[in-house]
Amino acid sequence: MDVSRIRALRGPNLWSRNTAIESIVTCSDAECAVDEHLPEFEARLRARFPQIGRLRPEGHHGALSIAHVLQAVALGLQAHAGCPVAFGRTAPTVEPGVFQVVVEYSEEEVGRRAVELATQLLEAALADAPFDVAAALANLRELDEDLRLGPSTASIVNAALARNIPYRRLTQGSMVQFGWGSRQRRIQAAETDATSAIGESIAQDKDLTKMLLEAAGVPVPLGRSVRDPDAAWEAARELGGPVVVKPRDGSQGRGVAVNIRTREQVLAAYEAAAQISAEVIVERYIPGHDFRLLVVGDQLVAAARRDPPQVTGDGRHSIRQLVEQVNADPLRGDGHATSLTKIRFDDIALATLATQGYHADSVPPAGALVALRHNANLSTGGSATDVTDEVHPDLAARAVTAARMVGLDICGVDVVAETVHLPLEEQHGGVVEVNAAPGLRMHLAPSFGKGRPVGEAIIASMFADGDDGRIPVVAVAGTNGKTTTVRLTAHLLACAGRRVGMTNSDGVYVGARRIDSGDCSGPRSARRILAHPGVDAAVFETARGGILREGLAFDRCDVAIVTNLGMGDHLGLGYISTVEDLAVVKRVIVQYVHAGGTAVLNAADPMVAAMAAACPGKVAYFSNDPAHPLIATHRAQGHRVVYRDGPAIIAAQGAAEVAIALADIPLTRGGTIAFQVDNAMAAIAAAWSLELDWDTIRRGLAGFVSDARTAPGRFNVFEYRGATVIADYGHNPDAIAALVQAVDALPAARRSVVISGAGDRRDEDLRRQTEILGDAFDDVLLYQDQCQRGRADGEVVALLREGLAQARRTRHIEEIHGEFHAIDSALARLAAGDLCLILVDQVEAALQHLASRIATA
């Protein structure tokens, strides 16, 4: 067994909408049917991993290969490590013994590690070697705990998902983006992008916080800041009673000592607090319980009573043993990933025990309550009881005032009082602290009482009712015409006043500005646009390669356009061997149109038209043939269609029609370029689906010119010494045939073409291109340059020449090394009235070279 080409599918993909690890697994003959040829294998596997469950995927009735078992083991390891995964798929490829294995993951690194450990486990079973499954599960569990979102952030993410708001983790920590483009919002744990940095700074300064709260009429304990131990004791004496000593700048209860009286206690507490902050606060101790009130916006959304970490004696076990028993609770962890935190058995705990007359090995009597700390912070192992429904309205109002006075949109207000049933003033309680980025665990899963929907409250404060944070997304796939359709659709949206983000095979664009160059038709480029705050709408060229490598960058789109499939392109790569295979890949964007969205499909291409069955939303067909049966039927059913009728494009739904003259669409050159008419119809259908008004659509079509600036390499027409020169990026048989049809409509005394070929195409595809050209052009100039892609020197040109063997028109064939030399040679042969088609490879550089030659002609 060999496991290779491991990929992370980070969005909806060929297999499902689940994130997944995809691997290529090559099996020996025996491993292709382990139940038949390796009868001892299953028993060995189950001896090493008894929890594995069934090996045969549901619905699979053929031979059980070790690839299928790998799927089951990788899923099983994750599931028993606590990861919520269930989806898996194993599919044979066209190569015998080679399978694609897909395994869902919740955290990418955990999924990768699970596949790696599953491979090791299978190898151990095959070799009858030992394997420590307990260690493997512990490894996965620990990795998952390190990587997954903590309870606070996860509650906000889950609330967003419940409202269909998309999210993306921006770091491995807790920084998360909700929504897309200009409608996005961001959080980091329980802080939002609206959380004031000044408010956070004030909250960290406990002395300043007290001053501001006191000015607002919020009860706070008396006290002051000190800078040395003697001043701390002096302040304690002035307050006359038990005091609290805490760092002026601190969090999570670190360095806080409460209810202390003696000089020795105060001096020791000062030293502990001074380790955290240069200034230390000494304030009056308020007797009562410790309450945390959570304010979101201008609402109190949750409240909890916090109790210090403590154990109950049983008369038999020592305090150390009792703490170990409590910490064994699976709900308690070392950090913030679990509902509760393990009790710290440290110097502070030992000092707290001493005040009660205990030490670590003391055996307290049955029923005795032994505190391990005086403060009740959950990060030190305390517990929480929900009291939200018991909070007096006046007390809630004081908490909201405290949050506003400090300037925090999400605020944890710490109150010490006997009860929350009364206002603070009636019981001499007070606000002792205000916290930015408050922990939410105590409210989500309190030790006692019911959890509160605090994540929902935070999302509601960030997004108004009905706002899902999304911008319109158009995805474009197909064999040819994708880039032009993307550019024209983006142009129409821009004419409607949208700030448009666009990705295509030329680059990444925000408005008119290109922020990256090269082939940017994959999900990484699309994610850049979705993260850009200056984008109101997005149009993505969605190439097959990106879908296969990583899946989609978005969970759903508003419009999916599939321009055509024809004979396909890039066949033979990535186990996509037939046009039918290619259709399954291109169909992915149609599958993820949302229920209110539209798939725009080419009715004249049967495989594209058939994708309608996979669309969860509406379908709009387009066609060059007004009499196409699918157009007539779809219209009769009351659905939208766009078609060419003589000199105009008609957009129709039922009896309603809108006509746009082809003479008013420069891209089509008056309708003479059929493939540009197709591209225009697709863009019109998309704009119509996005509810753009017809005046805007007409204006946008009239203002879009297919020149080297607007659509480089897409039928760019130049004049050179009385001859017509056309530059295009056509690079497959369908594109070549469409170009031939277009140039046939243009007058010319003599026709020449300059062509190379991409080395990653099949031999028959390269030959077919020149077979088509050989019947349409007098001169064919073959060149070799940058696009060999693994082919031997001269191999591509030789295949192109083979395609010209039966040429009916071509009389002059020339082989040239270098794209620019080929362009120069073609231009040198032109006379007035001639036409030359240049199939560019290095699009921008070739167009610049061509423009410089034309400028100096």
C-alpha cells in the first residue's frame, strides 16, 4: 500500500460539502480484495483497534480494498478522539489498484495526522507488528484540543452558522471573520472589531476603572494604588478591616488575594501582585458572593455566581487526593478548551489551606468544605451557577452602565454582593472589576443551572436580523469563455455601483486595480476577495484545478455560470479522463447555488444543460438558437431564458421580453463573433438574476470593449499596415474551432496563424488544434516557448505538425523558436488586406510586444 498526494479540501468539493482530506492510495493485487486474499488481516486490525466498527462502507458491495479500510480507520481514529466526523468516500480511478480516499476532518492537521496514523496502523496489521492505538488516540485528542476553537469562540461561530452567516478562521487562534467583503465582521475570542482599544486599556487599569465607575454612580469598593509593601499595609490599616490586594493591571484572577487582615498576609499578597503589575491596589473587602454579569451591547445577557475551587471531605482521602479526583472529571482541562478548568494545586492553594488549618495531606472530615483559593475565577478551577433570571433590574442597569462607562461592547462585570436579588446600594455590594474579552464558559455550561445563548447575543449585536453578512457571489466555470464572462459580469455589476472583486486567469482585481497577477482562478485567490473589506460583490473564475486541489472558497453562490464543455480540456489530468468526468467537476458550482440563486447554463451544450438537475435554486438557460427545444420549454414553464434572435439578444420570461441589439454590444462585433455572443448572453443572464435593472445592463454592455486592456488575450483586434491582427488565448480544440468560425466572418486576402501548444494536453488534443487550423489558414507558424510542461524539446511542435499532415488549405508551414520571434515573422509576412491570428501563450508580454511592433509600424 502506498499513500500519496494528500490534499486538504477546505470547502465544498467534488465529493461533498464537508472539509476533507483526499489521498491517492495504490494497492497491490492482494490489497485490492483483502477479505479474499488476506483472510487474517481483519482479525489483526481489530486486535489493534477494537473500536473500529464496520470496515465496509455502507452501500459498497464489491471487493473490499485496503483503501476502503483506510477510510474507515482514519474516520474511526478521529471519531474516538472526540472529533465530530462521519463522511468518507473511496472511489476507484481509471488506473487499476489506484483509489481516491476521502475522509472528513474538523481540524485540518488532525485529519492529516489521522490519515498518517491510519496508514501506520494498516501497515502494522499487514506486517503483524505492534501498534499503540491508545497513544495514537491520545495524540489526535491532544492535537485537536490544541487546534479547535475554545468554547467561547465556538459558541459565537455556532450562533453565526445557525443564522447562515459564513465564517473563516484567520489564525490558528481565535480570530474569526464572519461574512464576506464589505459586510464582514471579525472577532477574537469575545472581542469584536467594534471593541474599543481605549475601553480595553481602561478595563486593564483597575484604578482608572474604579474612578470612572464611581463618577457614574456605580458602587465600587474603597481603596487606592500603592507601589511598595509598607504603603500596602498602610492602606490596609486606613481601610480598617479585611482587604483585597490585587495587581492594577491583571486578568483571570492572577495575583489576587482576598479577605486578608494581618500585616504578614498583606505583605505576602503585595509581593504576589507586584509580580504582575508595578502598581498594586489595596481595597476594602466586600463580603458576599462573587458574581459575573455579562453585558453585550446595552443588554445584560447572562449572570453567574462563581465559587472558588473547593473539595468536600469524605473522612478517608487527603486533600491532594480529593483534588485529583475532581480534576479527573473529563469536563475539566488544562486550558480554556473545556467547560471547566482543573484545580491548581500550587503555592497559593497551599497558603489558602493553611489559613483553614490544613495542609496537602490533611484528611478533612466527611462533609467539610475545603477551599483551595479565596477568589472564584474559573481559570483557577472554580465553578459557576447560573443566576441570570434572578438579577434585580437595578443591578442589571448598574452592570450596563459600568460597561458603557468603560467603553466595551462585550463586557464581563465582576460584582461582589450577598445576592443578585437586590440592588447593590441596598446590600453594600459593589463592582470590583470590569473585563474585556470575558470568558463565556461559565454562561455556556455552568456547573449548576442552565446555559445561556451568549453566542447568539453577540452575533445579534454584530448583525441585524436578516443580515447574513454575505455579498453577491458569481462563480463561472466552463471550458472556454470563462475569463471574458467573468470580466463582463464584473463590469455590469460595477456599472450598478458595486465595488467588485474579481478573480480570473489574469489576476485578482479589486475594482480597476489588479492586486495580483498570473492564473488566479483558484480558491486561494477567491478567499482574498472575500476577505477584502472594500468589496461589495464578487465574480470568480472557478477552474477545475482549484476545485480538485482544494474545493470552493465559498459555501454557496448567488449565480453559477457554466459556459460550455464541448470536447473538454486538460483531460487525462487528476483522474479526469473523459468529458463526463469533467462535467462532474464543473457541476460543483451549480450544486452550491443557494435556494434563492440561479444557475446560468448553456442550453446548446447537452452536458451543461443536464446540470440543471443538480441546482438547488432556479435555472436560466441561454442559447444562440432561438428555436432550441430547451429554450422554448423552459420559457413556456415561466422560467428565464436568454437567446439570440437575429440581430438582437432577447431576455424572456413568460410573455415578457427585453431585446438588446447586438450592434450595441461591442464585444460581439455586431454579432459576428458567435462565442462572444454566448459570453454576453451568460453575463446578461447573471446580471438579470442579480436583479440589475435593464438600463444599467444596456449601459454596461455598450461600455465593454474587448481590447488588450479590458480583456487581454480575448479576441483583441489590431490594425497593422492595412492588415487585421487578432490576438487570442485559445488553447484547446473547441476554442480553436470557435476562433475559426469568428475569423471566417472577417474578410481577408490571405490568412495566417501563429500557434504553440500546452504540453499538459493530450497528444490527440494538440493534433486536433492544427487539424482545424489547417483547413482554415494559408500560413501556419509553429513556435515552441514557455509551455512545454514536461514534454521533451520539440515534442509539442512535432505533434502540431502532425495535425497539419492532411491540411486542405495550409501551404506554408514554418517552425520558429520563441513566441516573440514567431510574432515578428508573422507580421513581416503580412500585406494590406491580410488577416493574422496569433494564439498567445505569455499573454501580457506577447500583447506588449505586439503593441510595440504596431506602434512603430
